[in-house]
Amino acid sequence: MGLHGIDPRTPVLVGVGVADQRLAEAGAGVGELELMARAVEDAAEGLGGLLGAVRRILVPRGTWRHGDPGRWLAERLGLVDAHSTLAELGVLQQSLLTRASTDIAAGRVDAVLVVGGEAAHRRLRARIAGVELTDPVADGVPDTVWAPGADILARVEIDRHLAVPARQYAVLESAIGAARGVSPARDAREIAALCAEFAAVAAEGGRSIRGRTVSEDELLAPVGRNAWLASPYTKWHCSQMNVDQAAALVLCSVETARRFGVPRERWVFPTVAAESNTMVPLVARPDPARSPGFAAVGAALGPGAADAAHVDLYSCFPAAVRIQRHELGLTGRADRELTTTGGMAFAGGPLNTYALHATVEVARRVREGGDGLVTSVSGMVTKQAGALWSTRPAPGGFRAVDVSAELPAHPVDPDYAGPARVVGCTVAFDGGEPAVAIAVVEGEGGGGVRSVASSTDAAVLASMRADAWVGRAVRVTGAAFEPA
């Protein structure tokens, strides 16, 4: 087994770091590249010269337009021989950590840096104030570009008001509430309670982007900037991407950690990672309240997922948390916290890097005792992943499990006309006022054909906000529906 009974090729996380800023003055602070560099420097503390052994840098794309941020970081940090990879939107964030771990275990590389970040709040402040930023730009083409294999949205969703993530997740909420048999009002209260718990964790940990807790009532009766977006969501239910945050993780082999004298108390082992990359758009899912992909991820992770002491579920929207909680078997303990940071709505959701921040915090807690679980989502719970972390290596070594499989999907026909039933729905708002009722519908008469239809009728808008519409009979005419 090698050194002290551990296979020397076993991957281990030895360095974690973050960097953040939230400055009111337009143009103050630094851009995302510098934030990423600072996060790496934080992660490298106590690693001796190990950072110099990094030969691969993996970066998930953010809202920025840099060509090769990995190469810029390599030059900034003196890692001249590092191979740069840019993972495009739609690649699961956990996939970067999994690839780093598998490459280390296979002996393809000794040390890997996974790093990502945003300075979206800084850019927003500058744009509002008309201030021109002169931040460095990472030009060039990465050594490797990692892109997803398919589109996340169906064409009918894009064409019929359902491309906005808040609206898609709101439709999922309606299906979850209907599956539980509760009224929209009661379900909205339970969603608000879950969000308030996350807000409290963010505030208690000093991470709140609002500087305080947020109450259930504030989520249920929004005022000011906390406007309605799509029932049952206000702005504060939703991931807040306008933040300046970066996270970095340094992984290496056990023999490399030993060679550079990294203290054993810094070691955190990835024991198993599982992911599903099968993509079924919302409109085609047999049951929008469920996620077969997350069920398969949970089965692959095993009982350690439900037993983990430190849990951070990907929290872009409440529906994502609720689906994961159910599919991963985390519903049994009422006292279990589902976030270590406070989540993406309250601690901040930097686009395409939040799972890295969650892994940093979970790893820090695992060092103090207890195993950890971190999950990742791409799209509208379209792709799913999870990983377990421990101070003890897995007896059989690190496992990376791809649970992708053919999943059932309904046929989609945007031209369907006739009787149908509502599968999921929401009322979308414009300027804080209800604007359009959107429904995923399933046609009657066999075949289970699906489509997306909408209505701007005032009575429908009012009723859909107050009453349970999932399962209700409607009549569909192309892009529109009306009560049957």
C-alpha cells in the first residue's frame, strides 16, 4: 500500500483558500483574476513549495470573457509548465475536482490547482457609475477547453417565457408542492422558512451579503429591492451572482504531500464522487418534482451521504435544495444544516464557482472532525453531482462514478393544440407586477406529449398565485392556454 499503509497515488486535498471583497466605491478593489490569485495564495499557505509542483490548472468559466485565465494565473504564480483548462458553462463544478482526483490517482499528474472566481459586483458598480475599469485581461486559448455535450434548455422553453432560471425553478416548486399535497400558500411558507435558515447560517458565519438575517415574512411580502420575480420567488429567494468572490483548491498525491512536508492535519481525502450528465429539459421530465440523476448519485455515494456531519447542498434556488434533500435521503434529521456557507442567495452565488466555495468550507470543517458532503448542479437540476470528503482515505481508494444513463423523457411538441393538464406552473412578474402565467402542459389522448403555454388573463394570473394548478385541466392552442 505504500507510505504508512496509504497508496502513494491517493489524491488528497491539502490547500483551500478564498478571497472576497464587497466595496461600494465604483472602481475600487481588484478584478476576478487578481481575486483568483489571492485565493490561490491563501490556499498555498503552509504548503511549502508544493504549489510549484502544480502542472494543471482547471478554471470554470464565469461571467467574464477572459480567453485563458489558467495561463494568466500560471504566469502570475510562476507555474510556467502548467497545462490550462477552461471548463465552459454547463460543465458540473464537481467535475473539475473529480478530474483532478482521477488524474492524480492514475499517475498522470502530481498536483492540480482548481480555481475560479468573479468580480461581478465590482463590474456592476463601475457600469452604474460610468467608471472604466483597467483590469488585466487573460487573452489566448487554453490548452484544453471543456464543453458540455448538449443544450440545457429546450427550444420551446426559450421561445415561451421559460428560459429565465427563476421561472424554471419556480415551476419545479409548484410540482414539489403538488406532490406533497400542500396549498401554494403553505408551500410558500415552508420555502421561506428554508431560506430563512440559510440566511441565518450566512449571518452567523459573517458571510451574509446583506449583512443580516432575512425573515420568512420578508420573503413572503417583499418590499423595495426584494421584488417578486416568479411565484413563489422574490429576488431574495434566488442565487445572487453579483458578488466578488474567488475560491482555490490544491490537490495532490499522498506521496507529493509527504515529499513537501504538508502536515497530516491539513489532509482531506475525496473518497467518492458521483455525477450524472444525462440532460433532460424541464418540459420533458416525467416528474419535475423528482431527480432520477440525484437518486443515482446518492446511491453511488452510499450511506456516507446521509451520515455526513457537514453538508452543503447546491442552493441556487430552494427547489434544488428540496429535491436534493429528498433524493439523497437527508430528510430524517430536522436539526441537520444543509449549508455550511449560508447558500447562494445569502452568502453569494458567484456564477459557476459556488461548489468550489462550498468544498473549501466543508474541507475546513472536516479537518476538525466528521465527514463532509458537497453537491453540484448544472442547469435546472439538469445535471447532478456529489462528493464525500474525509480525513481518512477510502479503503479501496478514491472512486469516481459516472451514473449517467438513458432517462425517460416525454415527447415535446410546441404545436400541440387540444385538452391538456398542467404539470408545473408559475406566474412571472415584470416590474414587481404579475405579467404572464406560464405552464408546462401535457396533452391528453395518449403519448404524453408536452409543451409550454402561457396566459396573460388577469383572472388566470390571480388564480394561479392563490390556487393549486398542477393537475388542472386546460385547453391549449399553440403558445396559449385557458382553463378548460
